[in-house]
Amino acid sequence: MPAIPPTRRGKVIVVFASVHLVFLLFGVLPTRWRDQILVSPVFNRYERVTRCHQLWNMFETIPNMNRLEARLIVQEKGQRPRELGMVLPGLRKFRQHDQVRLNNWMVNVIFNPTRGVFRESYMRSAAEALLRSGRYGPRTQVSLEVVPYYTRSLLGVRSLKEIAVERPSVLGPFEIGTLAAQTTPAQTTP
């Protein structure tokens, strides 16, 4: 039986699939190695165009984050700061081990420099929830404090006698009245 010659469409599909396979294999490399390869800028552009950025942290030998804490800090003028939960609705406490999806949200949104629009939306929603509670006025300041505890290397654990190092970061402070006013009617929840 004679072989059927591939069509132009078939050739294009094979070329695209091959390029994409090379990209996926490139994405498996550790970030340090990937960034040192000469063709790294080409793959970074391809990543942006196809929107298929890969995070392969599930294959790391040890978890890069021992634990993660997050909370809203509310500061009224002349009073001590109060720590509140950050989980909407209801501003409940964040528990990393109980809520895997929330942990992934924290890692993918809070620590990702390209996801600022989601952080802003979250802060507006939190400000609205604080105002609706009736306990805080519009001039009250609110901040989101995130405290990741990054796992040390085995050498670091042996020499320093601690498993993780704390690297806190704070988003804010913002006035809750200003944040809530930035929400458009389409963004509000009934």
C-alpha cells in the first residue's frame, strides 16, 4: 500500500506540535538553568503569546514554602492595629493546610508580579466587607500582611538549626473608604 503524502495542513500541525513539545520540555528545566540558556528570551515570548506558563514546583525535591500566613491589619486612628482574617466572604482566618485552593491562590496571585489586578480587586472587596460590618469608618486604614516561611536547604537547617526563614510582605495601607469607592456597580455582590 503506497504511503499517503502529508498535506500542507498536516505539516503545519506537526511543526507546531513539535515546537510546543520543545517548549514544554524547556519548561521542565529548573528556572536557574532555563534563564542561562541563550534561547530563553524566545521561549519567554512564546510563553506570553500562548499563555501557557508552566509552574513545575510540584517536582521540587523539598517544598519551597514551609507554611504561609496571611491576615488583614486594620488600623483606626488612635487605636491599636487589629488582625482580621482575610478569607472572603466573612473575613475568616486563612489556614494553609485546610484549604489547598486558597494556598494556591496566595502563591499564584500575591507572589506573582503579573497578577496585580487580582490583588487590587481583592483589596476593594475586603474594604467593602469591612465597611459593611459597621465596625469601621471610611478613614480606617487596611493592609494585607502575608508571611511566607521559606524552607531552608539542608545545609541551612544544619548550620542555623531552623527549618524555614520568614519573609513578610505588606500590601498597603489603604483607606477602606477610598478602596470601596473604586468598585464599580458591576463588581459589587448582592
